[in-house]
Amino acid sequence: MVFPKIQALQKEGQKALAVLIDPDDTDHERCQLLAAHACKAGAHFFFVGGSLIVSDRLHHVIEWIRNVTTHIPIVLFPGSNLHIDSEADAILFLSLISGRNPDYLIGQHVLAAPILKRSGLEVISTGYMLIDSGAPTTVTYISNTTPIPQNKGDIAACTAMAGEMLGMRIIYMDAGSGASQPISPAMIRKVRKAISAPLIVGGGIRSALQAQQAWNAGADIVVVGNAFEENPRLVYDMCRAAEYASNDSLKKH
């Protein structure tokens, strides 16, 4: 089970790295190369998906990753109710709590629920928050929502609190694919202080230093996508940064 693993990592103060693979941006050879590097470096999770998937490779990407490793969980990161595949280990059931578009708060979920019920997938309710990254991103366009401004940490904290109180098991802060800058450590710290649920942070993270800053600010899982796809060897530096951040976290405890 994926969520108990996330809970255990958080309880132990262990920081985790998830590599995000977009089916539209890869092929068989490239996907297996990415998966091999992630596995060798010690990444903790594969997230598969994206805001807009126009190819039919979702199922294939899961198979290609399985050809390389069976011990790293594969978690769906869906952009709509169409992005479901029972061969994954789990799905982040994302409710866009930072927006006011009912389709992404509950509408897509109603359509997906009977499919998920039959799928056998582990369904992880996730409060999804879009944070302004300084540039328009695919997810803001597709979801037709306004992201939370970077300088509005109190809004982000209260939104995360509300999501947790509504029963969301994970809070996911995302600057979006193609973000020009990552979410600030100051905002991450505010959200971390406001909730006890595991906190995922992604979008715009392009270096091990930025990942470590997010972990040190309170993220439990950092997600890297575009930068990893462009430079697969970056995952080694990021996994080392996760170890450093874990050691710092253990010292604080």
C-alpha cells in the first residue's frame, strides 16, 4: 500500500523524491532509461500523468516502468477522469481545493468513482493546491482556475487546513508543469505548520538545491518532472539531497 508508506516515511522524518513521467513526453526507450536512473538513484515513487494527455501511452508507460522495477510504487497523477489505469499501484484522487471550478472540486470525481471502485486501485484523497509560478501553466489553463499568489501564505495555509479538515489525506502544492519558479520555502513552511497531513511539493524544481530547500521547509515528498526528463542524471543529486534533508529532519526531532 502506498499511503501507509508515505505515512511511515513522514513519521520517521525521511524525505522522499517522486519522479513524474508525462506519457506525452516519452517513448519506450526513453521511459525505460528514466526508470532505470530513478531506480538506481533510489527514488521513492513514480508519478505518471499530466494535466493534458493527448497520447495513448498511459498504460504503456506503466508497463515500461514495470519492466525496469517492481519495488518502486507507480502512482497515477491524473488530469481528468480519463487518466485511470488499474495496472498502477495507486491514484492521487485530486480535488482542486485552491480553485472554485466545481468540475475539478467534485465533478470529475463523480465520473471517475465507479471506475475506480472496480479498478482495485488504492485511492488516496488529495487536496490539490495550485500556486502561482510567475508564468501561465497548462494546469491553470485546463482547470480554468486562479492559482494562489506566492505572497499569500496565509491563504495557502488556510486552504490546506480546510482540505485536511474535509478529510484529505495528503496536501499537494503545485506550481505546475513549466513553472518559471518553484514554490517559495516561506509558503511551504506556513502550510507545513498549519497541517499534520503529508505534504507534497512540485512544479518548477530544477535543481537539488531547490529540492532540498523545499524539504527543509517542510515538504515530505518533492516531485521533479520536466528537469528530470531533460536531464535524467539529476535524480542522483536529488536523492542525495533527500538524504541530507532527512538527516537534518532527524536532528530536529
